[in-house]
Amino acid sequence: MTDRSATPETILSLFAAQGDKFSARNLSTAAHRVAKFGGQNRDVRRDRRVMALADACRRHVNEFNPQELANAAWAFATARIEAPQLFAAIADAAPSRLGEFNPQNLANTAWAFATAGIEAPQLFAAIAGAAPSRLGEFKAQELSNTAWAFATAGIEAPQLFAAIADAAPSRLGEFNPQELANTAWAFATAGIEAPQLFAAIANAAPSRLGEFNPQGLANTAWAFATAGIEAPQLFAAIADAAPSRLGEFNPQELANTAWAFATARIEAPQLFAAIADAAPSRLGEFNPQNLANTAWAFANAGIEAPQLFAAIADEAASRLGEFNPQGLANTAWAFATAGIEAPQLFVAIADEAASRLGEFNPQSLANTAWAFATARIEAPQLFAAITDAASSRLGEFKAQELANTAWAFATAGIEAPQLFAAIAGAASTGLGEFNPQELANTAWAFATARIEAPQLFAAIADAASSRLGEFNPQNLANTAWAFATAGIEAPQLFAAIADAAPSRLGEFNSQELSNTAWAFATAKIEARKLFTAIAGLAPSRLGEFNPQDLANMAWAFATAGIEAPRLFAAIANVAPSRLGEFNSQNLANTAWAFATAGIEAPQLFAAIAGAVPSRLGEFNPQGLANTAWAFATARIEAPQLFAAIANVAPSRLGEFNPQGLANTAWAFATAGIEAPQLFAAIADAVSLRLAEFNPQELANTAWAFACVDWKKDSEFFAELASIAVTHLDALDYRELSQLHLASLHFHLEWPDLHRNFPLSKHQQMLQEAYQRQDPSPSQLQRDVATALDRIGWTHVFEHVTEEGFARSKSTGHTTT
């Protein structure tokens, strides 16, 4: 056994012939030679003589000296020869003799067991105890291999790692590239914090990256990213070194490199572009984790790579059964985050995932739901399965996972009241762990899903108020929107937002500006300083607003009663050319807002009047009523619009609420539009629902029918009046005045019935209320009076009749 040139075949032949005469030293040497010179040869590894050699070593293991023990283990690990019984024998024999092992023996033994994947906790524990006091004798390779072995074997040895971390930095000049990479990889894999060691590696490695092999480059980047160590110069050097050598990278190295740069948030567009070019043609060699990690990396880094994503989608779809739960979740997350449409892939993931959700951890469950919601993929069975899987495990969910799950179900429009209730319970007690986005998203989700959760909202209001300085504009706007939408009173929270937002409005996008204004108006919160700031900023940015943002902004200021003539003028200029993009609610709300705010905008109203008639089928009942009300209030003549509403509304009056019925009647009466069929239909609809009308709606309806000279039947007026008299104490003088006109109309049309008319007994009170109003002469009346004054005609401007009506009356003529 002394011939160093002997081939594995020669050694194995000699062993087969004379193995029973081999000493322990011969056996160890034979194993070492076979491994060193032929271990990578499949034929050698499969040779039965090799297994016989392993068995002979096992039988003589107690005769081995420390080096022979280490060599035997190293040999079979290096040759990738499975010899579990031999390793078990070495694991039993070695611990009691480690005091005799030199550093190389210690390092090689640990490396061998880790490489062979042999669990030997007592042996590793013994090495971990023996090595630290002797690390000064270890060479660079031995330090690196020891760390690598413990990390690979998953053995916790904090004292050993701490000792290596202390010993290695001053000796990194002795480390070759692989040892530098392996040391970083080991500490990252073991989760050991060693900032000084990583800093030393970050300083030593960049100038030597030309000597690193692809695995060394990839592993170094992966280690620093995994350990969360900022090393911009090292990453920059790797980004420069790697692209020209990507042809040498194997699939895992390509995936790990992309993953590392994405995780470390390092911008490296040229590196990502090179990976995007290199990877598609080799995806067949990628394992599922490589595919998922590559997609995740490009999505996380925000790198557009449509061809790469398309190739991954094609490759992954047929192999999803091989993906682990995290791989399925990460792949879906990546495509959703990157905004890549891949419906077939999502359908395949939904089918694969639904039956395996029991294997998913909380993050994977939350990310899967988030991905499908973000990608707008309908997957009701998947969401139902997630509901079942998540509900009983919410105690394991972190803040982000709770928030993302709620957000996903709300965004996807999935009804899951029990899940939301469970999330509300889990979240309420742990809001201190939520970051601003998670607080805002949780509130947004419950508001969007229309889930009542008063205790959760109260807890969010308390948690958010003191942390608004950490909120970004989207968080501020969404929080306000959520509380307003949910109808939750939170005056302190709104006050805090009102104080925090004005100085930061320049950072708000158009939707955030609009939603903030909408929220404060909806919640009826006075915030004049905030509205004034929005009014000052918004006009110059209306080109960024979408139709809903424009409509909501106008609606908000009108609802809040805030005068903002410059803002309304700007909206009036911008909106007409874009009305084709407005949905029915936007059209109705815009008209309503300008009418409510008393803003004259004839061109805008004309444009709306032209756009609406052909689209009335899209309008909901409130939209129909509000549009008519707006044009009547603004005194805009739009006969074609009113005619169209009169045709469409009668068949849908059963969907109108009392306010809609009253406002529609009021609008047509105010505009002087004859619509007998519409009023007949309104009368029928009102009669069925009079008990639901509030006092103002009763007064408006009665006034409207009086104004259009309703003569069809007296019973309708009598019904109105009988309900109205029970509310007289709740009416102001304007509403009483309206009833006065209704009563007079009834008296004129049905004089024989007037005595029994419910309002007749209150005629004096109604007339007095009417006479309290300031006279409101028409413009024509004003013009005539002015002309009479000029020519010297003496006249009474307003003459009040016995019924309380005022009219102009001339009394004489004086010539000049």
C-alpha cells in the first residue's frame, strides 16, 4: 500500500485478494486513495469491493488512530459512498479520543459527517467542545471547513461559532476564495451574528473576486443577503464580476445570485439583465425552488423581464406538483407583484395549492391569498380553502400576515365573515406589532368588506393616532377613507390626520388627495385648514386625476360646504373633455357637487346633459334622482335630459328610496318640466312608502305635486297631508311654506273636500310661515321694475295677496 501511483482498481483488486491481511492503517489508506483518485467515478462508487472495504473499516474502527478515523470518514464522504454503519461506528469511537485529534482531524471529521448527511449529534457536540480552545492551531481551510460542517449539519454551536468569528478576521489573508465564501455561507446559514467577521470578509473579498468560482460568487452574495449585512461595495464588485461569467453558473447559482441582490435591495440592472438573458434557455435544469426564487427575485427587485417570466410560467405550470408550499406561494406572489398576466399558471397554482394548504405556513397562506387578489384572479375554491385553513391558525400569524389576509379577501370581494371575525379578534390585541401600512390596510380591508368590527377600529384609532408621523401618504389617506366608509366615529384620529396631512400633501398622489377630502366630508369632520391646503394644491394637478378622483373631489368640497372657487373652476375646465371616461356615479356626483356648491358651470352642465341620456341605463336610482336634482337646483335648462329621465325612471321607482322619490319630483317641478306619467308613477310609489318619508321629504313631495298642478286624485294629497301633520313641529318655515302651497292647491282643485283636508286646520300657521320668507321675485320682474323706475312710473314692487303671495303692482304714471 505504499505505491502512491496505484489506481483505485489496483487497490480494490489487492483488497479483494488480500483484504483479510490489511491492517487498520492499510484499510484507512486504501479508502483514502480510492476516494482521492476515483471517488467521483460512478463505476468505482458502485463497486461491491468498495462496500466490502467500508465494512472492513467498520470492523477495525477501534484499531484506527485519530488520523485513520478522520481519513476513513473523509474518504467515504468525499467519494459520496453511502456507508451508514461505518459512520455510526466512527461516531461512537471518536468522541472519547478527540483529545488526540489534531486540528485537521477535527475539521475533516466534522466536514465528512456533514457532507455525508449523517446525523451524529454527540460527535458534533464533542467536536464543538474540543475545538474552540485549539482554534489558534487551525489553518484557514480547517476554520472554514469546521464552520461549514456545523452549518450544513444544522448543529447549534454558538460558542464554537463565536470562537471562529474571533479567530478568523485577522487571518483572512490566508483564506482562499472558496474558504472566504464558505465561511460567510456557514455563519449566514447558522444564523450567527458576526458583524466584525462579515465586515472583514467584505473588505477582503472584492479585490479577489476574479479568483472566485461561480459557486463562491453566488454563495458570498447569498450569505451577506441572508445575514442582512450591508456591504454595498462587495455587492457592486460581485455585480461587476458575475455577468461575464454567468455561462459557468449552474441553475442554483443563477437563482441564488438574483435572490441575494433582491433580498439585499441592491440595484444591479446589468446583472439582472444578464441573468434574464441567461436563464430562459436553461429553465429545464432549474429545480422548483430555483424557478420560484428567480421569479421572486425579479419581482422583489422590481425588474421588468417579461420573457423570463413567460418562460418561468411555461416551465412551472407542468411541474407544480414538485413545488413545496413556499415555492407555490412565492411563485404566485412574484407574478402578482410583477404585474405579469399568467392566468393558466394561476389556475394551475390554485388547483395544486387548494389540496395542500395544510402544509402551508402562515406566510405562505397569506401570500397566496394576497397574490390572487392582487392579480385579480377569481379562485373561489382556493379562497374557501384558505378560509378553512387560516381560521384555526391565526394565532400563528404575524401582523403582516393578518393584514395581508384581510386585505386579500376584501380586494377579491370574497365574503368570509367568520374569517374576518377571527382576524379582528387576533389583531385587536396585537396592534403594537403592526407597522403603519398594516394598520392602514387592516382598517381598509374591514371597511371595504363591510365588516363591522367596532373594537378593532377603536384599537386601530388608538394605535394610529400617536404614530401618524410614520405613515406614508397612502397610509394616511386609506386610514381616513376606511373610518369614513365604515362609519366609525374617531374624532381624535381624524383631528390627528388633519394636523399631519397638510404639510405633506405634496407627497400625496391624486387618489390620496381625493380620498382624504372624501373621507373628511363623509365623516362630517370639520377640517378647514386641511381642505384649504387641498384646494390650493389640487387645481395644478388635476391632469393626474382619474374621473372618480375628480368627481370625489368636487363632491367632498360641496358636502363639506367649503368654498373653493378656483378648484371648482379647474374641475369645470378639465372634466367636460373627459366625461366619456366617467361612470354613471361620477357624472351624477359631479353635477350634484356643482349644484350644491352653487357654482355656475354652464359648459360642464351642458356636457353632462349631452353625455347622460344615452347612458341612463347605467345609473342607479340615487344617480338618476341626484342628476335631476342637480340640474333643477342649478337652474340649467336640459329638456332632453329631463325627458330621458322621465322615460327611464317610472319602471325603476320601486328601487328609489324616499329621498330619491322626493328629490325627483322636486326637480321636475322646479325645472318646470311636464312629466305626467312620471308623476303618476311617483304618486303610486310614494303612497306605498309614506311611513318611511322624513318631514322634509314629505314637504318637498307635496310642494312638487302642487307645483305641477296635480289633478289626478285627491286621495294622494290627503295621504301626504295626513302624515305631514304629525311632523309639523319638526318642519322649518321653508318646509311649512311648501305645505302652505300644497294646501292652497288642494283648496283650488277640490274645494268641496278642503274642509276635511288634514292641513286645513293649520292654514294660519302655514300662511304665517310662508310670509316669513323674503320675497323672491323673478329676474324678469326685477328688470321690469328697474325700467319703470327709469321712466318715473310709480309702483309697488311686491304686493302681498290674502293667500300670502307677492306680486308687482303699478299704481300710477308720472311724466317728466
